[in-house]
Amino acid sequence: MTTAPSVRPPLGRRWILLIPVASVMYLLAYFDRTNLSFVLPQMDDDLHLTATDKGLVSGIFFIGYFFTQVPAAIIAQKWSAKYVVLILMVFWGLCAVWTGLVHNTGELFTARFFLGVFEGGVQPATLILLSRWFPQKERARASGLWLLAIPLAPIIAAPITGTLLSSFDWRGVMILEGLPPLVWAIVWFFVIADTPRRARWASAREAADIETAIAADEVIKTESITTSTRYRDVVKNPIVIALVAAWFLYNAGFYGFTLWLPQVLSDMTGGSTELVGFLTAIPYVFGLAAMVVISTRTDRLGSRRTTVLVPLSVAAVALVVGQFVGGGVPEYVLLCVVAAGLYVHGAFFALPPLLLRTEVLAVGLGLIGGIGNLGGFLGPYIVGWLDDVTGSTALGFVLLGAAIAGCGVLLAAVTPRRPRLAVAAPEAAARVDA
């Protein structure tokens, strides 16, 4: 009979090797994804972008992102998550460099589209990788620590890009910031392994404990909302559809906010690129802290209906109220509150493995990421279009708040009433050993 501790692997090297290497990889992806928002004002002299163009060039990334989500997830599951990410890393680095070499808006749109194509498969492939290294009880924390790259990227990108812009033109900045993924690909190749047993740095005991705990999770999933392993059944499952819709609304709000934040702060302060870069970084510090708290709480208490509903509701209210306070310090404080409430990624990505069996997890994650991330196109584009029409981002930000609130409601609706896996793990382990 297996006791409860055996299904919770001890702290091992996966936390100090796998997670940091994966987090830096994703940090570089988000760096190359978000640095455009800091150089858009400098592009005007060369490319003469309208506000609609700025929204489109920010959002077209997610059109490309759509095409590789499901294929990359399936290939990662059936072949190798390690090598899928490695290949994509090299090509997205080249596309990031290409962005600095464009001469007109058509070339800029094309470069951003292909950057999305090659970054699109990274998230689902990495989530497949993490599902082989971390059992359900640790998955929110593992995903949260990996996804710390999301708030860290603008914290780092804002001051670095602002400083580089004082010494280089926007082309030089984009080229320089596109090179690091090509270097990090070497580190990824030597450190990352697809499974614990293939990692030279993981002990046999650690690998066995991880596999036992993950096997216990799979036994319990026979009671989950989707036990079918047929892809077509996953596509039609109402819970999967709800997760896709929730992620779509989330990305519309999240990227609409983050990609327009530097422009809003520039309009608010009229300050230099260095000042705007510094002010842009501060809200993400709050987001970073909130992500750690939310992810840790999710692992400790299990996925609950209030886990994401409360922070997303607070973010939505703060975003809407901020449009009516008249700028200055009150609006900036509310922008920090928005950032803190938005970073629920760890809690969100603990849900699909809780509800989907491993055999169909890849296609589920691909659908969520592929279709859901199209919201990242819609959000920035709507804000830019409404800015051109009304002369203000206020109405666009109100719509972003509504999208964020809608995401919270949908996720609360599909979250199980009880954190099933966290409670039932010991019994499942006994069945595995039987």
C-alpha cells in the first residue's frame, strides 16, 4: 500500500534546472513579443503607422500563432517536446531579427506574422513537457514559475529597450534583442530532457517518484469530465469549448492592456523613453508577485471557483474605473491593480490537465492556445481602431475590462466544485500499486 507522501515527489533538480531554463526560454519569447510596444512610437518616422496599423501589427502576431498550436502540441506529445521547442526557438529568433530589417508596413506585418507562427507552438509543447515532469498537485506552481516569464519580460524589456533606444535606432534595438534566443537554444539542448528517465541530472529515485505520482493522477482522471480519447470528442466537449472561449477573452484583455500600456503612459506623462520604460515596468512587478501567490495558493488548496474569478474581477473593475479618474497618480495606481489581477496563468493552466486525460491533452491545449490566443489579435486591434475613431483609448479599455470579467465567469463555471486530484491522490496511488 502506497502512502500519501509517495505521490508527492520531493524537491529535486527539476525545480532548479528544468524550470529556470524553461522560464528563461519563455522570457526571451515574451521579450521578442512585447518589445514592439516600446519601439512603436519610434517607428512612426520610418513607417508612418496609424493607430490602427499599430493595433494590427501587434495583433497579427496571433494570427500566425494560431497555425502551430495544435500541430506543435501533437508532435511534442508523439515525438519530442524538447526538440519541438528547440526548432521553434531558432526560427523565432531569426524572425525577431528580421523585424529590425523591414522597410515598410507590409514587411513589418509579415515579419510579425511569422514570429507568431514560430512562437505559437512553444507554449503547448512546453506544457506537454511539464506534464511529464510535475504531477497535478505541483502543476499550478510549476506552470506559474515557468510563466513568471510573462510579467518578467516587460519588467526587463521596458528599461532595457528604453536604454537601448537612447543609443540605437529602433532597427538596431530589434536586431540586438532578437539574438539571445539563438544562444539560449544551446543551453536548452544540453539541459532539457523529455522525461525524467532521460535526464542525466535526475536521480533514478526522483524519476520513479515523479512517474508514480503522474500515473496516480491518470487513474483519477477516469472520473473527469472527458474520458474519451477521441480528438473529435474533445473538440465538441462543452468544457473544452468554455476553456477556449475563456482564454480568447483573457488574451483580448491581457494583450490589449499590455501592448497599449506604454502608449497610454507616454500620452499620460509626455515623458522620455527612459521614463516611460521605468513606469511601464512597475505594474508588472505587482503582476509578478500576484502570479506567485495565486499559483502557490492553487497548489495548496486546489483549483477553486474563486481562484481566478476574484483577481480577474478586480482587474476588470480597475481597468474600467481608470478611464474615468482623469489621469495622473490615481490612474497609474489602478493600472498597477489591473496588472496584479491579470496574472492568473499558473491557475489557468492547472485546469486542462485536471480535466483532460494525457492522451488528448495535446489537442486540448492546442485548441485552447490556438483559438484562444486569437483574442490577442482582437484586443490590441480594437483598442487601436477605437483610438483612431474616438481619439482616445478609453472606450477600448472598457471593452477589455468586459472581456477580462467574462473570462473569470467562464472559468468559475467550469472549475470542479472540489479539487478532486488533490484530495484523492493517496487512494489513486494505492490503485496504481495494486
